[in-house]
Amino acid sequence: MALGAVAAYAAQTPELPKETPPPYERSEALSTIINPHEQINDEGEVLWSTCLICHQNVPDIQKDKSIKDVKLHFEDDPNQLCRNCHTVRIHPGTEGISATMSGYVAPDHLVVPPTNIMMSLRLAKKEIPMILPLDPKSGKIICSTCHNPHERGLLIGRADWGGDYNMRLRSAGLDICQYCHRK
């Protein structure tokens, strides 16, 4: 499956393109049926060129273990990668839209988490095999903190969680809110 493709990738790395222009716009993706989340074909082979939609170069998945190790397009605002295609912005408190949960208006979530939330994240990571990446430059919560942009089977272990769940939530079917907001 994908692991065999990893070995093949390591042998072919010099032949892959090293850099690409900025990611596709939504209109281009819709007209050409490009889906950056389809990263493994039906035969189980990794579609390495798909990486270049979001990454400046094809990451070495044997060496690059976190968001800090890869170069993304829009490094100053990683959320812009998602917004190029995903126009839905109804998230707790983002983009001037507040989500109402049980009568409570949620604050903006795309911020640097306060100390109590960071402590909850650390505990969750110890209890459950997952990764909840923050913006490597600012430390803010980003789209990929909760949503896994990678297809299940592409990355190994914790980075794999959520790739095949509803809305690609890293919670793998559990309540995503509870990782930060423990009760």
C-alpha cells in the first residue's frame, strides 16, 4: 500500500519537481476536478504531485515529522491554503461569525491558545494518538489543528488520525471540542 510507495518515493526524490507556483484557486480546482485531499490512488500509490498544491516542495515523509519541518504556500497565514477552496467559514467565532452553542457565543478560535487550553491539548495528546498542529510561526490554532488535510494511509501513526472521518476532524469520531475544553 502507501508504505511501499514511501520506499519508491525515497528512490525517486531527485526526479520530483522541487517547487511550484502558489496553490490553485478555487475556480481552477472546480474546473479541473483537482482535489488536494485525494493523495492515494485506487491502487494504493501515493500521488506525490498532489503535495505541491499546498506544499512548496514534496515533503520527505520519512524525515519531516511536523508542520514545522515542511514549507507551505502562504507560510504567513496557513489558513489561506484552505480558504482558496473552502469558502465555508462558519466556525466558532472566526471571520466575524459566531457559532452559538447552547446559547453561548464562542470566541474567535484562530488565536494563540491560553495556558489552560494548552494544558488540555498536552493531556489529550498523551491520552489519544493524534496530532493537533498549531501555526509554527505564531502558535495560533489553524484549520489543520482540527481538520486533517492528509488522506488516511499517507502519513504514519498519529498524523493519520481523522483523514477519513466526517469533515476530516482529527477527533476520529470523538467530540473535537473536548480536546481543548475538557469537562
